[in-house]
Amino acid sequence: MAGVKQGDWVVAAADQMIAEGKRRGPGTPLVCASGISPSGPIHLGNLREIMVPHFVADEIRRRGLECRHVLSWDDYDRLRKVPAGAPASFAEHIGRPLTAVPDPCGDHENWAEHFKVPFRTALAELGVEVTEISQTGMYTSGAYREQIIHAMRNRSRIDAVLGRYRTAKKAADAETEAETDEDEASDAAAGAGYYPYKPYCSVCGRDTTTVTSYDETTTRIGYGCQCGHTDGFELNRHDGGKLVWKVDWPMRWAFEGVTFEAGGVDHSSPGSSFTVGSRVVREIFDGQPPTYLGYSFVGSSGSAKMSGSAGGAPTPADALRIIEAPLLRWLYARRRPNQAITVAFDQEVNRLYDEWDALGRKIGTGGAEPGEIAVRARSVGSATRTLPTTERVLPFRTLASVVDITTGQDELTLRILRDITSEDPLDDLAQARPRLDRAQAWITGYVPAEERTRVRTAPDLERLGQLTEAEHESIKLLLDGLDAHWSPAGLTDLVYGVPKIQAGLSPDAAPTPELKTAQRAFFALLYTLLVGRDTGPRLPTLLLALGAERVRALLTAA
Ligand SMILES: [Zn+2]
Ligand SMILES: [Zn+2]
């Protein structure tokens, strides 16, 4: 990859993964893996579990090599708790596999599917192609029988490997991943007889079971359940449980031949699942741990609660309603995985779009760094697909102001956008979409009422009656110049120019502190008279949006 800036994390991870494939032997397939437990809404933090391997797989594919990206749905995991927003009655399903818990809304096959469906839609919109694997499907079809029996046969060796990390883990574990609590339960049995496998009870369906016996010859496992049921079955004929997380994860590295995986930074600390798993896969499953990157936190700024999703952290679907897919990809691509990301739902979203547009212009004029070009290329699409873009790129903040003022009325929006693009007017609103729709969704879904623009319905006669001579003159200068300046650039000149004329300066006079003060005061006066507060959208946009007639009406005492 000549020309790619040193330190490009995607390039580095892809190089490392290819080297790992070569080390394992000729013909080793390249496999990126992601794993998500669909136990509740799948949020923007979980998306990083997909996006980090996605960019690595995509880089490999761009080099003309094949790379598989597996998304393991950990849907055979137990329901741990009822997430906020779901009926409390679901507490009775705690301990059952996520695919055995009923759908909370009634439209989906089960609990797991309810959370997978919107996430899957978001992945498609983001241009992410994965091969989905349902762990329920794998476990209940017996795909892992051989591995399970192997783990049971080697349970003392597994116990010994885990034992080396138990002390280290306890120290680090207070704040680490929830996945360990099933191991805690098994660990409690350590010494007395460790079993890396936990049956789901044949009567109550929960994993509140304790293995009581195992017969190596017949592979018969015996268990007792907290519900009072005791039972047993042959592991070589029956599939009714799963390996504990710290054995399950490395087993699957070997099973799928995973060569790259990413995990939350909490998986990467000493004694964490990854370090323990690396030993387990080598010593027990005769496999290799994947090359690995730990990723950091994804936060969000702004009133994510306004999104309409049932509380909790915002999801990719929430973000895609206000952020175009390439920009959302960019947020995940441009930062190294160990850096935290913030997805903006507040006014910062304007800046995100501005930065993205500025990068586009910089690349267009040939002034961009190779690293910037690479990251933008990763954002606008994948090796196999270019994502839809907005044909006519207008600043997001302009679109947001316009739909704020027009309250989304298409005809009025189009008229204003045509005025704004008067040099080459828009043909129709479709040319401004999908960005226009994102701006609309942001204004209506995330901008608090007190920050919305409410155009006055009648002139502010009280304020107009108190105008000073100078204020009166400034408004007259503005109104007299409106028609001749009816374009974004023209109105910009006009609103900045009025205070210059009043100060006896030429139109191209350099700004002085006094002039700036006068300009600010003039703008505040206009905002007060037009929208009833002292700030608002950019004045040229606001004036164009209102139309000359309405501006005159509001700035004149009838
Ligand atoms: Zn549902
Ligand atoms: Zn039971």
C-alpha cells in the first residue's frame, strides 16, 4: 500500500492478519469475527464490535484477497436481566436462551430476533456484509458435539488453565464484562469438580443447573436444577446446553479458524477472556488465537432520549436517522480502535457534517493527505459497494435551518433551497436527499423546543416602537437593499454592510472591534424582530426562508 500514511490502523491490522494467515500455513482462509449477544437494544458501542473487523476485512478484500467476516449471534446465551423498557414479567425467562424467550412486541420470532432485525437493517444501510451464525443453531444442531465432548474430557486441564488466571481476574473483574458471571458460577464448583459445560434444564429451560456427574465412556452428563428437576443425557446424542464463555469463545476461534477479532477493552485486560482464551485455544483445542485489537468506548452527545427509542443508549438505527451512512462509517474508521468515539446527536452534528464536507473539498482540490484519502474511501463504501450519497451537497446546518423555519413544508423548502442555490438552482428536493431528510429528522427529533426557530406571526410593535434613530435607519437600509441582494452571498454582504454604511465605512472595510459590536447589535435586533430571541439560524438563510414580503411585514410597524 504505497502512499498510505504510517500508522493507519486498518492497514496495520490487515497486514498483521495476512502475516498470521501465512504463519499458519499456505491456504489458510482469512476470517474476521464479531460476536454480539442480542439480549437488548444493540447500541452504537456494539457497532464497533462489527466496524473494527469490517474495516479490516474490507481492506483485505480491496487488496483482492478473500476474507470472511463472521457475525456470531450469541443468542444461545442466557437472558441475564430484563432490560429497561421491557415488561417486568419477562423476569421469569431469566436463565433461558435468548432464542427461547418470547418476542416482547409480537412481530418477531423471539427475543433475540427482536433486537437483531433493526441492527441487521442498519448494517445493510452501512454497507457491512457479514456471514451471520446463530449460536443457537450451532449448539442445538450438534455442530459442536465433538468439541463439547473434547472439553469435558479435558476439563481438569481447562480448570488448571483457568486457575492460573482466577486470582488475576478477581482483581481486574470488578468492572469487567458481564459475560464472566456464568463462569463465576462454574468457578464456584472449581476443585469440587469443574465442568466447562452447562445444560439448560429439560423442564424449566433455564441454566440454573449444576452438573453432578459425567461418564467418560457413555458421555452421559447428570445435572440438578434449582427448579427441583434432576436429569441426564448423553452428550454424543443430545444437545441441550453450552460451553461456558471462556471455553466457548476459544473453541469457536478454532472451529471457525478466526484470524482477526476485536473486543472491548475490558476483554483485553490481564486475566480477561482474551488472555485466558488464548491459552485455552492453544492448550485444549490445538488452535491459535486470532490477531486482536481492543476497542474503546462509544459515547453520544445530546439528547439521545429524544430519539423515540425506548430509553438506553442510542442504536445505529437512531444515528442513521440523522447521520448519513458514509459519515457514520467515517466516525468509526477515522479513530484508532483504542480511542473513544462520540456520536453527536446535539449541535455538534453540524460540525461533523462540516468536517466531512471540508475533507471532501480538500480531496477534490488535491490537498489531502494519503491517510485522509484512504479513510474517506473506506467511508463512502466498501470493496463491493458504494453507498448512496446526496447529489447536491448543501451544508447540513443550512438544511437544518431551512427545515426548522419551514417546519418541513416541501414546497417552501424547495423555494428557499432554490434561492440558496440561485447560481445553479435545485431541480427538486430529491437532489438534496438523503441529507435533507437527516436534517429534518434531527430538527424534529433532537433539537429541544427552546432551540427551535419560531418565526413571529406578527410584528413586535412594542420593540418597533422603541427603535432608536440609528436602529430605524439600519432597518431601512436593509429593506431597501433586499431585492438587489436576494441570494445567500448578496444577503451576507448586505447584513454585514449595513453597519459599515452607518459608520461611514466602505463596503470592503476591514472589521474593527467597534464595527463587530455594531454588527452583533444589528443581528440581535433582526433576530428579536423576526424570531423573538437574540440568536437564530444564519441571517441570510433566515431571510431567504422567510421571503422578502414577510421580512418587510415583520420589520415594519404597520
Ligand atoms: Zn419484536
Ligand atoms: Zn429447571
